[in-house]
Amino acid sequence: MMDNNKPISAEHGQTGENLAMNYLVEQGLTFIERNVRFKFGEIDLVMKNGKEWIFVEVKFRSKNQYGGALNALSSGQIKRLRRAAEHYMQIHNIDAICRFDLIAVDTGQIQWLPNAF
């Protein structure tokens, strides 16, 4: 039996990531890569600002229910993102400053939280 919810949430995730990527590029960041997957975690967007590497978690909510996108990040997700970023930097031989940003997209509004965690 096909799960009808999966394609919809994946489509929403792609929409949120596209909005976030375009927004960050407009703010002067350089896009590097998206949807970097490891067995223990995923990085939605990898960006750079000068020599600083930025790992971005994108949360998208089409409706402002359940606390909205800003409240959608769990401590487990933060751990997985940190681990994925460490691995990404290791396999790409990156020895630089990095930070973790959150982009929350709620009903068309974009909120950017640099150094979110």
C-alpha cells in the first residue's frame, strides 16, 4: 500500500529548502550543496559566508499549527545535524570555522536564526 503522506511532505520540504536557499543567497551567502545524507543524519543546506561554513536546518510549515516551524527542531535532530556536519567537514578536509543556522518558513514568512544552536 502506498503512503500518500510521504510525497507530500517531501514536496513541502523541497519547497522550504528552495525558499531558504534563495533567501540566503539574496543575503550574500554562497550555496555549496543541499540534502547531504549520511546514515546518521542529513544536512539540508551547506552554505558559505567568506571562509565560514554554514550548515542550515530548514523547517517548513504550511500552516502555523503545532507551534510553527521555529518550534519544530528537537534535541535529537540537533545532535544528528552536528554529527553530519562534523563528518562532512572531515571527509572534505575542511579546517575552518562553522556555524549552525535555522531557517523557519511559516505560511510564506522566512525567519533566519544564525548561530541557532
